[in-house]
Amino acid sequence: MSAFDRNNLRMDALHIQRGDYLLSTDPSLLQLDRIHEFLSTQSYWAKGRSLETVRLSVANSLCFGIYRANSQVGFARVVTDFATFAWLCDVFILPEECGHGLGKWLVENVTSHPALKTIRRMLLATRDAHELYHPYGGFQPLANPERWMERFNPDA
């Protein structure tokens, strides 16, 4: 289990075994080439993202990996200040691993992580996975979407 020291912003890695699968927040286990390959070629939200952008985003986020036989099969990252706000993003399970409940397991463990339990607001954006994030992560549509704004740079 993970320990989080808010005074130090120090986290011990979370490791949870479920059958053949390991869920971990240990950054040394992340397989950047696999993460980059999925995000840049298979995701609808990060097509064409460079390896350097993936590397930088991972280095500055709390990341969750799912592994089977030492091969990464799932991923999620959380951008957060560890105090008031978090953004869950880049969530995926490799298509060949779907159907084993890994997405549900991943979302449940992200939202219950000790470092994120006291976060007042966690956001995400999804085109097609509302049925995953609502029951397994407690996510709801924005209560006041008219208050939210974005700055979007399609060339970044």
C-alpha cells in the first residue's frame, strides 16, 4: 500500500497484485515507449504526441501503470497540486487486455489513492467512457459548466 506524507510531498509507491496483473505507481516501472506508442497512434486525444512530450508529462504527474508478465498493459496519469485540484488523463488499457475489468480497477485505485483522497475537485474529459468513470470513480457531469473556460492550442 502507498504512504503519502503531505508535509514532504513524498510518496511511497503503491503496488497491488490482482491475479496476473500488478498495478503500481512506481515510476521506474513505466515503459515510456509503450505509453508513447499507444497515446500517439491509438488514442483519439493524443494522436501524434511526441515521445519528449510524453516523457515530460509523465515526469510531472502521478502515474499509475498496470503490468502483466512485466509488460505494461494499462496507464493513467494525474496532474495535481496534491492539495486542491487534480486532472485525470491519458487513461488507457491496451485493446488486447480489455474485458478483464482492468479499467474499472485502475479508476478505482486512482480515485482512492491516499495522496488524492482529500482533493476537492478532480476533473477528466472523455468522449466515450462515461460508463466507466461515473460508477467506478464517482465522476459526474460538471455542475456549472458555464463557469469553466479553456485555452486550447491545437498546434501544441
